[in-house]
Amino acid sequence: MISLRRLKIKGFRAYTETREFSFNSPMVLLLGENHRGKSSTLNAIEWCLFGKECMGKGTGIRERINWEVPNRNMKPPGVSVILELEDEKKRRYVIWRTLSPRGRGRSLEEKLRVTLPEGSSVEGEEAKEKLTQLVKLSFRDFLTIVYQHQEAIRAVLTQEPRDRNDAIDRLLGLSDYRNILTGIEAARLEKEQREIGASFDGFAEKVEVALRTQRSDLRDRVERAAKKGVKKIQLNEREALKIAKDAKNQLLQFAHQIGLVLPDISPPEGWKGLSQFQTLLEAEIKRFRSEIPEVKRQQDLFRERSKIMELREGYRREKERGDDIRQRFQDFLREKGSDKVLDGKIKEIIEEIDSQEKKLKKVNARAALIRDAIEYLSCGVRSSQDRCPLCGNTAPDLAKHLKEEWEKRVGNEVHKFQKQIEDLRINLRELKDLSEEYGRLKEKLKSAEETLKEINRKIAQAVGREITERDDPYVLVNKKLDSIDKELKKLEDAVRSRQGILDGIAHLLDQIEAIVDILNGEQKMRIVEEIQVSPEYRRMEELKDEFAILLDDIDKIKQAVSEISHEEARQKVGAAEKVIDNYFREIASNPWVSNIEFSVSVDSRTARNHYEFRDQNGQDLTPILSQGDLNAMALSIFLGMATSRAVKESFGFVMLDDPSQSLGSGHKEKLIEVLDEVLKDRMVVLSSMDKELQDLVFSKITGAKKKYVFSNWTPEEGPQIREE
């Protein structure tokens, strides 16, 4: 497959100054608002590959009519696009396409140069042929499986069957056939006889180029088959069917060995049914890999191991926590005493406080009498004897004497009792705090013991035995883990052996795929060869000038072209139908649709391809689809063709230009999931101005991403681009 590596642009459409891009990540993003140069970047890639083929009416894209390649602000105009490609063998090719004034005239001359991996270069017609052999696809096919162009997508959204058929033909790369049929119908034969002759010559040249391309492609397929162990004598239908039968028998024998049931999948009678047969067997191999008894036992043991390791960690953690609490509790008992000791001390202090308060109360009662006496004497009353009732001495000024004696004796005594009571109350609060702390520690210790007891119960259940106080749960858990690890080791060898058998069967399917690819290539080459040797083709060569005689032959060619178009459409639709169905249902998430049948038939009146999309009930699908669903359908066809087996050997990248138009938030999220799948086989170059889509890319896409941000485009300098 061909992959992008580097792009260098100057003077092409939105660009003036030279800009360079590298494609060294699975996803490359071109982000920015409209009219910033994103589409010009994608256009530069296709123009470098196809030149004039991607311009004008022949493209089927309206906006390509009168399409201007040179930037208008460059005087004189000059365009240079350099594209570096790499094939599956890591060989580098450099494509350089330029457009510049021819001499002093106003006309522009296009030149092409191709530098080959060994360093030599070819130009002109030789370069065109080399590029055709390298690319292998026409521009129409490029739009089908590589470049998602919005106009091609919009055309599929129409409800008119004729327009939709034409658009799908373009998506499938079959529009050349449709154009030939349209040209035959619309031609005014008398006046356009010479043009038909010229068309025939061009058609003959295309046939010759296609034949050379098919031969080159067939050689590559044979080389790839040899790498898969397919011998030359096996490159035929008989050997392919023989390998298919062998693969089926081996898988059936494997199913019997492990006690599983293989559905009745019979090898086809012809090679064209091998792709479907291969898909069915691959699905069964995938199912068997997950349903192997040893694999299931492994999964059960891993879950059990994880649970037991969690229990072990919980036991260790809770054991440490319980030991810490127990140590603190023991330290408390040793330093502060038990609850009984603390309660005794509290009781003693309460009694002491009560005793001191009683003494204080007595002192306060005597103090009240003395205060009354002092107040009485202070009122001027004289006692018959100025004798102090406190000290017994005679006092000339008894009131003053009593006051001094009160302050000296009673005041000191009251202060003493109050101080003792306050100290006792402080001690009481401290003891109560210690008592509360004792309660908290005791409760924590109880909780820790209960938690550890519950963990021990779970451990006992896990190890399958009762755990007593004489057991060490941690050691029992470790022994159980050792037992599980030993069983896993034994299972590992058994699983490896089982998977090895399935790998061998899968290798046979790879060989079938390689042979089918070669048979497909041979059939395509025979179709082209049959055109060259057909009586109608030779007759046209002989009788181009006898137009009237050739009219009958033209009808036959029309039929041949119709048959070729239908056969190629049938093959492409068949190869991509399941992928398209999966992608559409994943992106659209329409509850009305559980299955899509994408079929192709021949319109008996026009001989053109007629496409139908039907639901699981066989009813026409398009009337129930919203605009977003229709856009999802077109994207699914494009991505399905890009990743199907029929085209997997072409390009290693896809380019999407603003794919989120008409898509809702749900559609966008599902589209990103599909693109994440596409990234497994293809590089994705995505251009978008949609901020919601950009956020989904960075949050959902698992592959590495490179971002180029486009901003502030000016006619003189082109876009400003920064790499992130």
C-alpha cells in the first residue's frame, strides 16, 4: 500500500509562500475555520497525483468547473507541489508536479517528474506511466476509496434514484462506465462520428494502461502469496478449494477436541464464494479463542487471584491498623489506668469537691453575719462594749476593726477554699477527658477486630476452610495464591498449544485470501484482455470510418460495458457490504435499522447499475432516514470501500474533508469510533472546522495525532499554519 510521508506546496490555490507538511502520525489533522486553506492542502495531494484529471466537467464535481490551480496573487503564476510516498516495502517515491508559464506566452505548462527509490528520475510520458503503475487507481477510484469529497457525499443524499445511482457509481469508481453508456445514448451519431473514433482511441489507451497496471499488480500479489507459503502450483481454484476444505476439517476436529460446536459452514463450490467462507471461519476462530475451556479456566483463575490478592492486602492493612490501635490502648492502660480506675478517681474528686463546697458554704454563712454587723456599726450605733467578736480584744473603733479582721481571716479562708475547688474541678475535667479517650480507643479496637473478623471470614470462604485463632490468614492466602499460580502455569502451556492450532488454521485462511486475490486479479485482467480480443473491439478498429455498420457493435459494447460495470459493482458491493452495514449502524444508531442490505442490479431500460438500500424487513431504507443518517450512509459507503478487502492493496491513507456536515453530536461521536477502527489499517488525514468533532478526536481517538492549525489567511501571504 502507498502511504503519505511529506507534502510541500507553493503557489497552489490558497498558498503563496512555501509550506511543508509531514505525515508521520496515524492521524493528521488540518484544523481551522473556512477559507483558511485546509481544502487546498488536500487538493494539492490529488492534483500532484492526477494533474488535469481532477479538474473540469469530467470529474463530476461542479466546483471543479473553471477550477483555478495557480494562486491569483503570484506574478508570474507558478505552482509547485512535491509529494513523497512510501510503499509497503519502505521504498520512497517523490512526485513533483509543476505549472508555470510556457516561454513568454500566457499559457501555462504542466510538468511531471517522478524520482524512484534508487535515486533516478523520469519525466513526461514515462513519469505518467510510472505514476499510473504506482497509484493503480483512476481519479474516480481515488474519490471512492481515498478522498472523501463533500460534493460526492452530498450527491448520495438525494432521494431521486437516478441521481443517487449516479452518485454511488462515482463513489464506487464506476462512473467511467456510466459515462460511456450516457455518451452512447446522448450522442448524435451522424455529427459525432469522429469524436466517437477519438473516444475509442482514448478508450483503447486506457485499456492498455489498465492491462499493464493489472499485470504489475498481479506480480505483486503473487509475491505476497509466496511470502505466505503459497506455492505457484497452488495458485488456482482447485487448490484454493482444497485448502478451504482442509481448514474446515481442522477447525471441526479442534471443535470436537474442546467440546464446542462448529456451525455447518460448507466450503463453496467455486472460488468466488471463498471470501465469505473465509469471513465465517475467521469469526468462528475468534469465537473459539475465547471459548477454549482452558482459556475460560484461566479467566476464572485470574478473577479469583485478583479477589484473593485484594483480600490479602485488606487483611494486611486492617491487621496493621488493629495492632496500632491495640498498642495505643495498652499504652493508655499502662499510663492512665482502666475505666474502673478512672471512674474511682472521678468519684473521689467529686466527693472532695462536695466537701470543700460545704466548708466554703459555712465560711460564707459566718461572713454574711459579719457583713451585717459591719453595716450595723457603720450606721453610728455604739456598743456597750467595744470588744471584737472575732479576736476578743477591745477595739475603740469596732466597725473598722471588724472590717480589717474580715479581710485578714475570713477573706483568706474563702480564697483558699475557692482555689482548692477550682483545682479539683480542673482535675475532674482531665479525668473525664481521659475516660472519653478510653471509650474511643476501646470502640476503635472493637471496630478493628470486627473488620478483621469479617475479612477472615471472606478469606476462609476464598481458601475453602475454617480459620481459627491458631491459623495465620496471611500465610493461608499466600498458599492459595501459590496454588493458583501453579495451575495458571499449567494452563498457559495448554492454551498456547490450543492457540497454536488455531493460528495454523488462520494461516490457511491467509493462504486462501492470497489465492483469491490472485484469482480476482486474473479475472480483472481477463476482462480487460477480452475487451481487446473481442470481435466488437476489433470490428470497431476496422470499421471506425463506417459508422453505420458499427451501430450494432456499439450496442454490444454497451452491453459489455454494462456487464463489466455491474460485475465490478457487484464485487465491490459484496466485498464492502458488511463493513458498510456495520459502519452505518454504528454511526447512525437508528433504532429502526438493525441490518442493511446493499444490493446492485441492472436497470433493464438503461443498462446502468441500480442500487438499493433495504432494511432488515426488505423495505426501502431511504424514506425513514434523516439528513444526518443519509450523510452517515454516504460516509459509511466511502469508509467501507476504503477498508474493504477489494481495495486494501491500494492506498494506505484516507482523506476526509469536513465529514461532520449534517451530523448530530451522537453521529459525530460514533463517526470518531469508526475512524478509530479505520486507523488500525489506514492513516487518516482529517480536515475540519467543527470544534465538537475536534474535541471528540482528541478525547476518543487512541492513535497518535499530529495537528496543523490554519489561521489568518491573507491574499498576499496565504494561510498562517502552526504545527502542534
